[in-house]
Amino acid sequence: MSETSIGRVETRFFTFGSPEEPFVLMGGAHLDEVTLAYETYGALNADRSNAIVVFHALTGSQHAAGYNPAVAGVGDRWTEETHIGWWDGFMGPGKAIDTNRFFVICANYLGGCYGSTGPASIDPATGRPYGASFPNVCFADMVDAHLPLFEHLGIERLHAAVGGSTGGMMVLSLATRYPDLVDIVIPIASGVRATALQLIHNFEQINAIENDPAFRGGDYYDHEPPDSGLGLARMIGHKTFVSLRSLQDRARNEILDHNEGPGTYRLNHVLESYMWHQGQKFVRRFDANSYLRIMHAWQTVDLAAEAGIDDLSELFTRCKHQRYMIFSIDSDVCFYPEEQQEMTQFLDLADVPFRWITVHSDKGHDSFLVEPELFAPHLIDTLTRQ
């Protein structure tokens, strides 16, 4: 077992909804029953005032910290890569999010593939995986699915909501639609809208998956999965997660096998080898339909409409009592620093207090996952300041 200060943890499951009281999605579709896979760390204090929700990024999971070697119902997708929590360097006793002090909740999103209800889950109406019949979900739906879980855990108010990348968009969705639910809001390397470059990259990934013949319109669970399309999608996305310098540094350690490659093409460069193996590794741990649902949520994100307002300039008008801690990463080419600057402009318009920190890193977007020392002082100060 690898070193982790939290130690061994276990995923739990919470189910809500019924045919009489289904979970209704923003788009009008409904699910009679929803299960969320979640983990908690630390203990809820007597007045239930120390709860923090952490929203994971694009292909993360409920397993944010500690060691978890297996999750019921996930099977082979729970690869060794997932055993250590994706934010283990940030969370735990004495760490940036101190589990001696805070009670932390992290849940796998609705539509995901790590135990929460998603396309690979069994549809109770048919006894078969939902597949193509699983509805599209938006970030607001993913956030709203957390609300029954908070109630189940006895949480009426959150000390903070924290999330990086697309998880940061969910932080903003929660904070602006339910402003009385959360006090401190921490979006990391995120934005208030999908940018032109994100829309293009996401569209390329969607095409990669749906044009794989093995995709079968989304009903592939009795057949070979669309690994070629999903692997290509991961390569398209991955190049935005790391800086070019970091990518080249990582590729130097890659073993080049000239016998590998897509189709008749054979790998000729360590950069190709690095990207190829990123794609091949990813398809072992993720579901293509879940990836498409998250892509759709990102492509259609509209924080203003979801908050019932006409324009993003009004997004934070109900958030004056909240405190915001905004992080940029100077080498980020997924959510460029200009996107956090736009966020601060809207906060300024609404007269909402905020701090904005730019982290200087050569790791790119992934810095918020792998360099806790750059974020910890600001997270600690923000979360503990009276």
C-alpha cells in the first residue's frame, strides 16, 4: 500500500428517488432512482458547521483521499491508478484541507462511472445498462444530486465548496443558485463559461468516440467497448492538461515501442508514445458514455440561465455574504488565467469579496492536482480565517 496519511477508506452509497418522486433533470427528463457513490473524511462537529464539499474534475471520482483498493460494482475500471485518492496530497490531517478540523464530502457525479448512477448502471425498468437511453445531464443536475446527500448527512450549511477545473464550475453553480448554502467558495483553475477553444476540443473528443464503430450508438455493453475512440478523445484532451514543457519532460521517460500505434501507423517519437499510453491507460478506467455525458455538460454550461438570470454580469448579485478564493495557474492552457480574471470582474460588479492568486508553475492545468505546496498556504488561510 502506498503512503497516505488518511489510510484506508471505503466508498459508501446513498440512494434517493422513486417512481412517485423521481429526480427531475434540468432538461425535463427524470430518473426514478439515483445512487451517489461518496466518501467522507474527518468528523462533523457538534454544530455541523465544518462541512466542506469537494467537486472532482472531469474524470475524477468520489475517492479524493486515502487508499481504496476496490469499489463495489465498478469492477475492472477501478484500476491501480485510482487506488490512491486523486487529491491525497491536499487532504488529510494537517494538510491544506485539514481533516482534523473539517468534515469533507466528495461524491462521484450523476452520470459518472465510479458507482453513481450513470449510463453503465442498470436501469431498474429493463434490468440492463442504461446505455444510450441515459439522459444528458448538466452541471446543475450533478450539483442538485448532492443536495439529498447533504440532507442525509445532516448538513444544512457548508463551510466551503471547493473544486478544480470543471469541478470549479460546479462550485459556482452551487454557490450562485444556493447562495445561503455555502460561505466560502473556492474555484481553482476554472471559469464561468465554456470558451471557444474548450468547445472545439470537446467537440473533437465527442466525434472521436461517436465515430468509433464499436460505440454502437452508446449500446456497447454486451460488446467490445469503443476503446479507440475513447483513447483518442483522451489524447485530444490531455494535451490541454499539461504544459508543453511538462509534456516534453514526461515524454523523455517514455519507452518508445516502434511496434505500437493506431492502425498501420507505428510510433516514431517519445511524444507520440507518451500520448498513446495516456489514451491506452485511460480506457481501462473510464466509460465512454460517461465521458460523453460530462462533455455534453461542459459544452452546454450556462451558469446564468441555471441561476435564473439574463446575463453573467448578474451571476454573483446574491452572493455578497460569501468569500471567494480564486486560483489561476500561469501555464494553464485548459482554463487560461484570463478566464479567472473574467470571474473577478463579475465579482467586482456584484461587490462580492474575493482574493485572486496566480500560481506560478511549469506543470500547466494539472498543477492543481500535483503541487499541493503551491496552493496549501492560501487554502489554509482562506478556510481558517474568521
